[in-house]
Amino acid sequence: MTIRFIAASRLPTPWATFTMHGFEDETTGKDHIALTLGDIDDGAPVLGRVHSECLTGDALFSMRCDCGYQLQEALKRIAAEGRGVLLYLRQEGRGIGLLNKIRAYELQDGGADTVEANERLGFGADMRRYDICVPMLEHLGVSTLKLMTNNPRKVDALTRDGVTISERQPITTGLNPHNEHYLSTKAGKLGHMMALDDFTQASDVDIERSE
């Protein structure tokens, strides 16, 4: 695996002006990005999130998942902190790709849960990898994260790959009638550390757009 830094630019958002860093995985040909804010290479723990691409939730405002809500919440928290990093990994559909994700949604429309749908298509419940984070974080000078996640497997994977996680911060937002079963499945079958009672209701969350 070879991760190559390509370029960096300003990225104004409704919450802060981040720096966007582009990386290429020369093994897979996939592009990944990091958004950074403030001084993050001073050795102190950095507030961060490792976010896997979700076109439907992040860009199309789908309410079937909590991904778009988590993305916005993470950027808001980093902006409030004044420093932080968000890695945006091109791992659509927990690593199965967009078209297979649509196939999985079709199975879910027929009654399967998110894990069963993946398995019926011949995939594991979660096909993502996190070793690609290490060279990205090394390039940015980050060695220790205060990680925003509900997923203990993500914490374990990053730790195995050499990233120090000093703190795990829950990120529970975007609960609505369309994703309640999905979130329950993530907790029950994928081990995510969350309870539905902890979630901010989607009706209380504004999908913010720049003018």
C-alpha cells in the first residue's frame, strides 16, 4: 500500500474554513481527503473523526442512516474546538461500493437488516479498512486522536495500526423513523456503543447548506 499526498487547498464551510488535503492510494487508485483546522502537529491529542464515504447520507440527505448527521456534527465540534482533523475515506457502503449498497438497500426494503443484506450479497458485515489512515495522519503530523466514533472496531483497528486513541467521544445524532432499525442493528449486531435514547432526533437537527 502506497498513499501519496497530492495537494492541499482552503475549504470554506458553514462552520469554519478548513484545509483540504488530497491523497491517492496508488494500490487501489482511490482518492481520500483530510480536512484539518488549526495547529495539529504539536504532539497534543487532536479531536478527530475517520468518516467513510456515504454519498446518500453525506450529499443526498438520506435519512436511512446517520452518516450525514455525523459528518456535520464532527465538523461542528472541530470548529468549536478550533483544531482537529477529519479523514474522509472512499469506502462507500461499509466498503462494498455504491451499486452494491443500492442492492443492499433493495434487500432491506424487503425486510433484511443492514447486516443480513450484506451477507446475502456475499459480503462481510463491514468490509472497511483503516490502515490507510496511518500514512495520512503521519503526513499531517498527528499521532494521537480524541476519536469521535461509536464503533469500537474502528478504535481497535486504528490502535492495531499504530494510532494512539487517547479518548473516544460518542457521536449520536440524526435519529428518525427511517433509520431507527438500522441504528438498532448497528448496536446489536455490529457492537456500536450507543443507545437510541442518547440520540438527537433528526427533527431537531438542521441540514445546513451554504448560501
